[in-house]
Amino acid sequence: GDSVTQMEGPVTLSEEAFLTINCTYTATGYPSLFWYVQYPGEGLQLLLKATKADDKGSNKGFEATYRKETTSFHLEKGSVQVSDSAVYFCALSGSSGTYKYIFGTGTRLKVLA
Amino acid sequence: ETGVTQSPTHLIKTRGQQVTLRCSSQSGHNTVSWYQQALGQGPQFIFQYYREEENGRGNFPPRFSGLQFPNYSSELNVNALELDDSALYLCASSVGEGSKETQYFGPGTRLLVL
């Protein structure tokens, strides 16, 4: 079945460091791909999305490119801030007509001042 | 701020009891999905409603049931609570039945079953 695999955390970085969180997926068909962020004690907030191959989603300095050939959607940010500390979830939807989101297990990011 | 609200924010129940969780979707969002997020895990799809009818279901037993109302609100009901039902329950609303539509999540209800 469809699945999403994320790199395990926690990821600990110093402020202004470069961030990469790896995400790969397995799906039949052509899913949409999403990154959601969850701050402590809160629900999920959409960070960015891409709906077809080679699309680049971007928001708040974060970006991810839909790579069909490598089935990946890695999240990157050039310079992280303490306020970026959160849990990041990669998700897919729409594979083979399915309507549910399939999430990865999440990657906790901690940014130190 | 996604415009999706959930109540209550926290809830404590005992094993065997029943619980109802509520969600209010964004106006005009006629699809609502419910997810269970266990501690340290990603959300797991429970079911989805479109125009007040169940539109699909994940791997959850029948004691998990739902309702969607015309005013964009919805409910998740869980009967015969088990300890493993302790989790954060998230609802998400979206526009239309399209499987690729962006879902907007509420803040969740944290349920503890003792």
C-alpha cells in the first residue's frame, strides 16, 4: 500500500544552519505531496504542497520539490530560526483516487540559539 | 489560523465509556476527515464525510462512528473506549470531494482513557 517514510529525529541545529528533512514515498498513481508542521500542543498547519512532478512548493523560507524519479519530497530551509522548532510531517494524498492523507511518522526539529 | 475548531480541547474518560468529539469546519468546506494521532506518531486516517455521507474509512473498528451536519459541523463518536484510544483526535476540512484537495486541520482534542 501507499506509504511515507521520513528521516528519524530529533534533528538538532544551530540557528542559521541549513535544514534538510528527507521524505520518500511509495504510491500508485500520482499523489499530491504535503509538508505540515505541528508546534507543541497544537494541530497541524500546512507548510507547503506540490501537486505534480517537478513542482516546487515554498513558504516562509521552506521549500520542497516533487521528484517523481526518486519518489522524494525533501524539505529544505537555508537558515533556520529558533521559532522553527517543531515537528514536521510529510504526507501524500490522492494516489489512485484515494482521498485520505497518509502521513509519515514526523521529524522533530530543535533549533538552538 | 485555519478556521477549523474542535471541542473539547481535552477530555478524560474511563475504559468502556463513550465519547463524542466535535468539529466545526470552515464555511463552505463540505468534506471533513478525522484522524487519530497517537503520541509520537503521525496521524492515522479514521474516516471521511462528504455531504453528510461517509466517503471512506481507514482501518478502525465500527465502534468509531461519525456524523456530518449541513452547517459544516461534524462529530466523531467512539463507543466502548479502550486504553489504546488515548490520542490526539484531529479533524480536517476541505472543499469538494477531490482527493488532492488541501485539508485544513483543527487544533485537536486530546483524549485520555484511564
